[in-house]
Amino acid sequence: MGRVIAVANQKGGVGKTTTAINLASSFAAAEVNTLLIDCDPQSNATSGLGLAKDPERINTYDLLMGAAAAEDALQPTELEQLWIIPGHKNLIGANLELIEVERREFRLRDALAPLYERFQFIVLDCPPALDLLTLNALVAADTVLIPMQAEYFALEGISELLDTVERIRASFNPELALEGVVLTMFDERTSLAKQVTAELKKYFADKLCATTIPRNIRLAEAPSHGKPALVYDVKSRGAESYIRLAKEIITHYMAAGTPAEVATEVAADEVVEAAGDTPAEAVPASPVNGDASGEQTASAVEEVGAEEAAVAEMDKSA
């Protein structure tokens, strides 16, 4: 059965959609069947993967309203093993339309049930609000991944989300767990970032992801081209960071003894390889359809890792 990860934070501008797109893409690049579901009326995850607006296309709103089956909503992407269920602006009205609907909190979970065996990872991109859309995503999810910036205001907002998670666990989804907190737009050179990281480490312990996502121009540019970072510019630090985050999550499941198919174990090894931890020649020939082959992806990321190591050595010397 696939793992459903909701990427959620009621605070806007923290990198939820960027995280959802690039985490799902990194799973897919490791040859793991992955589904990204756009639950946000802004539909940025949809456009970020190159899908043009199409009012006639089946979307997440149709699933919530029971007007279409999830299987019919699947759209292919540039990555061979990544599919998306697109969002739509009509999701704005879903918050009102679902109020009187029976089992309103379970609409998304019920709609996705037929897909759980087909995909090993299902990533839900939530809107920046604690509304019925986010509630449906959290009820459908196995875990919640919280992207946040290393700022003190972010610490205040995260307590509200954690309170919501506890309420959902008590009332609707007792199996819901915290996947982790991942720091985005991170600048390790600032004292503030180090202080906030230390506070988060005290509170979340091992639930604070070891991987951080840096501020990165190429990462910010990629959505305007309708591509995930690892297709747009695999040499970028942003692309490498999300590959490492995918590796961390897969490794976490394997270490916890979570039941997984052999393909997931292979995927974990391939993510390690793509991150530059093993020789490039061991990487599959072409996990990505598009601008970079598997061999180019691995060698490019190795170059980035070598450059970063050199910079770190220079910093120590200084």
C-alpha cells in the first residue's frame, strides 16, 4: 500500500508547493511510482509541472464532489513515473459546498482508495489555510511533512498546525503521524537560522529533517518553465537538496520496518546514487524523461558535491 504524505503549513510562502513538486519528482526519478495531488485552488503545483489551464480537465474538485473517479483524473508528466491530479480554482468553493455533505472530512480519502496499491508515494500539496481542503488532505494522509522557514514567526504558526494534527488524530485519523519538519529557504550563514534550528531541534528532536533546502535561484525559476528542479537544472543545490530529502524519507521508512516492496528498496539505493554517494555508473540509464539522462544527473550532482566540499574546505582555512 502506498504512503500518503501531506505537505502542509497554514502559513503561506514557506515553500509548500516547491517541496511537494520536487519531493514527488525526486521519488519518481528514483523509479518509484509517485502521484502528486494539487489540493490548492491556486493550482501552482499543476502549472509547476507544465500543465496548462484546462477547465474541462478532471481535477481534485471533481474528486471531492464525487463527480469523477481518481483513476480518470490522472495526468502524466515529463517524468516517466510521476503522475498528477491537477487542481482547479473551483476548490475555493469546495469549503462551502462540503459543509452539508455527508462524511465531508473523508471525501478525498474515499476517492483515493482505489489508487493506494498503484502508487508507492502519494504527495498532497495543501493550501495555506486550515480549512476543509487541508482537513481532507490530513485525514487522507499517513504522515504530514511541514516545510517552514527558520524564522521566529514560523515557530508561532507551527503550533496551530500541530494542534490541528492532534485533533484530527483524535477524531478522524488515529494513524496520522508527523513525517517531519523541513527547513526551507535556509541560509546557514545567519545567526537567526542557527538559533531557530537549535530551538526546533530541542522540540522536534529526530523529527527535524537532517536535510535543509537552501535559497536557490534555479529552484525558484523552475516552476516558470513548468519543470521540477532536477529536470530544469540538476546541478543546482536546490535539486540536490530535494533528492537528499527523498532519500531521507525512504530511508526512514525502511529503518522503521515499514512494509515495502522490493522496488522501494531499490529506489532508496538509487536516490543515494543520484545524490552522489555512489559511483555515477551505477545510476539507472534514464530515470528522467527530458533534459537530463540518469548518467548526466548523477555526474552533475557529483560535481556540485565536489564544489561544495571545496568551498567548505576554503571556509575552514579562512
